[in-house]
Amino acid sequence: MTSLTGATSHLLPSATIAAISASTTARLAISFSSSSSSSLKCIRSLIGTTSSGRFSTFASPKCAASDPDQLKSAREDIKELLKTTSCHPILVRLGWHDAGTYNKNIEDWPQRGGANGSLRFEIELKHGANAGLVNALKLLQPIKDKYSAVTYADLFQLASATAIEEAGGPKIPMKYGRMDVSVPEQCPEEGRLPDAGPPSPAAHLRDVFYRMGLNDKEIVALSGAHTLGRSRPERSGWGKPETKYTKDGPGAPGGQSWTVQWLKFDNSYFKDIKEKRDNDLLVLPTDAVLFEDPSFKGICREVCCRSRRIFQGLCRSTR
Ligand code: HEM
């Protein structure tokens, strides 16, 4: 598996985060590595999706990796869950928060964090940044119970990718084979995920995302995932209790969305924030800075205008 970090394909498993930016054709899928070379001897299996969408095993496993047939069935169950609950946004956030603890500077797994299923443990769910994500875990737990040969780490990323696809986003070229941490002591320490209102938002975003091995373009594109979902003051402290766009749901009513159609995966995040056209739409300090910082600002413009090319380039870099 290749990774955006430039780490070589032997660094497995990897967390896959998908975010969209730009038009309905503009897509970004980002993978970054979450294991260490020291765990490699044990990891010989990769499961990927082929262009036809089938799950495939690239090599025979030596230690636990998700079963391809179970992954395929789990995906169908996730689709059903999405249909009945419209929980797309929170599943995307769950996948991102499991993966986003990744620290490229730490060699050892699981100390380096990343998509390793650690977010299922109470100690990590209680980190301030993860407020509300216990609800996503509750939604996925029955699927995990049904498919015991799918790891939490893979299930979270599968759920996130499926949610993006079902919301109208791209078909993400996912690979599977992530291993789970086994005890809460292996969870990362609190503080690896970004704050929404730090004193210097641009510097903060760079600190956090560069630590993951990502660059400015990827920060902008990933932030575009806020085209989906809402913020709830009772969870994160950000956003209004309800707006004209959220008071009737779907799903549990309330919160403040970044976009009007917050269950649709498109580039309206970039348009709506730039135009600042509606007080009912949310702009976090870390969103606003993307349109103020000279480097981020240029990329936002590019994302809006030339999104297809950006997507194609970034997709290539993740394979
Ligand atoms: C750039 C730094 C980021 C900050 C500061 C940030 C902060 C936040 C905050 C405060 C919320 C509201 C949570 C709540 O009240 O329930 C939220 C929601 C959300 N975030 Fe982010 N986020 C960031 C990046 C990302 C990325 C990279 C992704 C995905 C790739 C993402 C996906 C989401 C989604 C989908 C929601 C909506 C969840 C829901 O509706 O339940 N965020 N984020």
C-alpha cells in the first residue's frame, strides 16, 4: 500500500481518509500509514477493492486481517444503516478521528497512532475532540458483532468511505488490512487532533497535519469534508443549537451545518464559506483561515476552479 506520506508501500496497515473538495467530480482520497516497519513481519496481507468494487486479497495473511467476504457483507449492512439513519457525517468523522492521531515521526506501532481501532475504547472516546462519537460506535457495533473477522480499524474506514460514496462522493480506492490495538493502554494521548479555535489557526493546522505527513493542499481538501454534517454546541461547543437547515433533521434534528445540503458530498463547503452568505451556516476559525492564509487561499481557489485535476493528482499519489 502506498501512502501520501511518501512512506513506502511496506508501511501497513494504513488509515484511509476521504474528503471531498470542489465540484461533484472533484474528489480526494488520502491514505496515510499507521503502522511501523517493526510490525511488518507480521503483516503480509492487504485487501483492496478492485475497479469493479470487489474486495480482493493481495497476499495470504500471516496474522489477523479482515476477511474479504465479511468486508463485502459489512459494506452492504453499512449502506442499509445509512439509508435508515442518515448517519453519513458522523461515520466520516469517526473514520477521520481514528486515523487523525497519526504521527509520522513515531516509528513504533501502535504508539504512532492512526487507524488502528483505538477509538473504540472509552478512554479515547472521552477525549474532548471526540465528543459525540460514541454514537457512531453504537451504530457500528452491531455490524462489528456480526462480522467478527473485520477489524474495528477497517470497519471505521469502510464505514467512512461508504458514507462518502453514498452521499454522492467518489468511489474511493480503499485497501484493507488494518490491525486493531487490543487494550486501552495502546490508545494515543489526548491532543493529537485539531482544535477548532486555536490562537493561530493556520499555524495550528500545519502543526497537526504536517505531523501526519500531509501538506497544505491536503489540509484544504480534507477540510472540505465539512460539506457534510453539523456541529452541535452540546458536543463540541461550536455551532448553533439549530438552524433552518437542521431543525427538521434528517436524523436527530439540530446543530449547525457548514452547507445547506449537509448530506450531499460536493464542493459547496468552499463556495458557501467563501461567500459567507448565510448566518445559519457555520464557519469555524479553522475553516475561515483557509480563505485568509495566502497559501491556503490560493488552494481554495484552485479547488473551486480546477477540482477535477486536483482530485486526479491526489488520487494518483495515494495508490
Ligand atoms: C481541519 C481541522 C478540523 C477541525 C478543527 C474540525 C472540527 C470539527 C468540529 C468542532 C465538529 C463538530 C462536532 C460536533 O459538534 O458534533 C466537526 C464535525 C465534523 N467533522 Fe471536522 N474538523 C476538522 C477536520 C475534519 C476532517 C479532516 C474531516 C474528514 C476528513 C472532518 C469531518 C467532519 C464531519 C463529517 C463532521 C460532522 C459530524 C456530524 O455531523 O456528526 N473534519 N469537525
